[in-house]
Amino acid sequence: MPKSLNNHRTPPRAARQAGATPRGGVCAVSTYASPMAVAPLGDEKRPRGPRRVGIFGGTFDPVHVGHLVAAVNARHALGLDEVLLVVANVPWQKIAERPITPAADRLAVVEAAASSAAGLVASSIEIDRGGPSYTADTVDELHRRSPDDELFVIIGADVVDGLSSWERVEHLARTTTLVVVNRPGTEAVDPAADIRLAGFRAVGIEVPALEISSTDLRERAATGRPLDYLVPEAAVRVIVERGLYARRG
């Protein structure tokens, strides 16, 4: 369950868009009824009206069970209708560090991984938009599609240090709730007290400790070692079928 929860509800969207900031800069988020699986964005059969939507973005090169554990736990803890696994088109913070697997391949692996997880939806929104991927642009686009939806940006505790470098981070603070994922064995972030989160509406959740590295997974695949139980089975099949991460020459 989220840490430091209380009985008041998140401030209305109108107050957030007007720039209202809770006293102290951060407030906790209340829990809601048990989540229900819903259809992806664009499905004509999905219920209309305001929803609570998680945005879990990343390079996902490749996606692994640690990502899915974080997503499903955030959905459960906060009663989110769905969590979008948003595949970055051009991950601007990583593009200079190493070669990035083509976005279409990374999306195909995420689609396979999410296919059997209720409430998790692979999203191509940043790929379709093209160019560098900024969460602020994704939030704006989701709000244009469904203005009344409440958006939750899910990040790992290790990302908090770099938040100040994000594009239009003040806009994100005004228009979304930040969900900080803490893992046992690592330094936990308390959103209610961390000065780095001043100005955000933020909540912390704790998930099981799973030490899985995408870097290690790429190396395992390149050397022919198994990815079983580290990457969902359907996603492993896509990686093998497409020859992803195999060393050339």
C-alpha cells in the first residue's frame, strides 16, 4: 500500500491546472476501490468518463519482470484503471550512451509482455509522435484525448535525483501525481519529506526486491544464456524470433 496515506482526496484537476500547490509542496494520495481491468485507449467498448491512468515510461530494452511487478503493484495500490507501458521513441537521456534497439522491436516485446497482464497496456504514443520522448508531451497528449482523466507518472526511486533535468518538470508537477517506487534493500524515498520532490503531489509505494538489469539481459541474450523467468515467456519468444541482442559477426 502507498506510504503516508490519509483520508483526503487528490485536489481537483481544475485546482492543479491553475497551479495550486498543497501546503509543503507535496501531498499524499488516498486509496480507492479495487481496480478493474479495462480496455486499452482507443477501444470503443471501454467505459467513458474520468479514469485513473498510470504512465510508466521507459526504454524497455528489453522489458523484464521487474518492470511488470512495479506496474501491477502501482495499479493495485492506487486503484488505477490501467497502467500504460509507454515505450520511448528516442530516449534522450540514453541515446548518447549506447546503441538503442529500434523502437518498433522494443514495442513488440512490450506488447507481448503485457498481453497476459490485466490492466497493463503497451503504448506507442511516443513512437507515433516521433522525435525525442518527453513525458510532459505524453501527458499533454493524453489530456487532450481524455481531459478528465487523472494521470499518475510512475518512476523508480533511483530516478528522483534526475527529475530536475526533465523537460517541463514544473508542468508535470502541476498536472500529474508522481508515484515513487521503492524496493527493499535500496535507499527509500519518502515523498512527504524529500526536498527533491517539493512542488509535486507524490506518493511512495513499495514493491518486492527484484535485482534485474536490462544491461545484463542484453548480455545474456547476446551470449545465448536463458532469459526464462526474467522476461515474460511471450516476450522471450519475440526476442528470439526477431534475433534481438544477438551479436553480429
